[in-house]
Amino acid sequence: MPLLGPTDELPHSPKRVLVAGTSGAGKSTMAGCVADVLGLSYVEMDSLFHGPQWTPRPEFEADVRELVKRETWATEWQYTLARPLLLARADTLIWLDHAKHTVLRRVVVRTVVRRVRRVQLWNGNTEPPLRTVFTDREHLLRWAWKSHGRTRDRIAAVLAGEHGSRLAVVRLRGQREVDQWRAGPLRRAAERGEESVR
């Protein structure tokens, strides 16, 4: 199936949707929006992965396997263990292919706001002190910088692999294209879905 853009109609009404992109691209926001518009359940991957004090939850794989058994859902395409399980069941993959400076700016702002406000994240976790960006090699800001190009490689592998022929892959570059797609193809897919159940 060809790569779709912000104005291309979806070939089907999405039922199991993945959102790909580096940290700061807006995966969770987009997955939640898609779920709302299409009437799907939304499960945040980070909430399944992170246990107290940022330790990985031992139930993570089992929870992902339960998620993909559902008929409808939307979530982020992340975590090495989860990606193949999610991909095997998804029918639509939205790729948020934003410029590096865009996602880094978003990650910095989000991290600072969460830290200053002591926002409680998954399972009681909060952002670590800002100084840890200099001491923690796996800090989210460092991770966003070094992992930005990996999503492109993963998408290329999907398109060339066994799932490429059945999966609708939508590439959105920048917020303008995101807004255009949400107001156009996504909204029309929801309207077609509503008509089909009347």
C-alpha cells in the first residue's frame, strides 16, 4: 500500500491504530484524538510499561497481548517488546515525522513544565530533577536527540516487509499537516463509519 499524506483518503475505517514518532512528536495526543474521533479505546503505552520509581512493570508484555486481542484500539507504537505485537494486529499506522528542532522544543517544554509543577505521571512517577539531563545517559532529552532518525528506519522496514501491503501508513510532517489530516481524512473516515452502522 502506498504511503499516504495529509489529504489522502484512508482506504478503510481504522479500527486498530498505531501512532509512531520520536519523543515529543505528539504520539499520545494523536492517539487520544484518533480514539475520540473514531470511537476507539485508547491505552497509553507508558502507563503499561512504567511501574513505581520508573521500573518496568513485569506485566507489560501480558498487558500488551491482552490489548491487541481487542477489536478496536489506538495507542503509541513504542517499546521494543511491544512493537511487533502491536504491528501484527494494527490496520493503520500514523507516522508523525516532525523536524528534529520541533520535537526537541516540545520535549524540553513538556519536561520543564512537568518537573516544575511536579506533575504525577504513570504509577506515581514524576519527572526527575532537571540536572539529570547531564548525568543520566538515558534521560528523555538525550533520548529524543539520538533516536530521532530511528522512526524513519522502522517505517521503511514496515513498508518493505510483510505488513506493508495491508497496513495504511499516513505520514504527517509538521503541525499543519496534522491539523489538515484530522480535519479531513480522519473526520471523513469517522463519518463513513457512522453511516455504515445506521
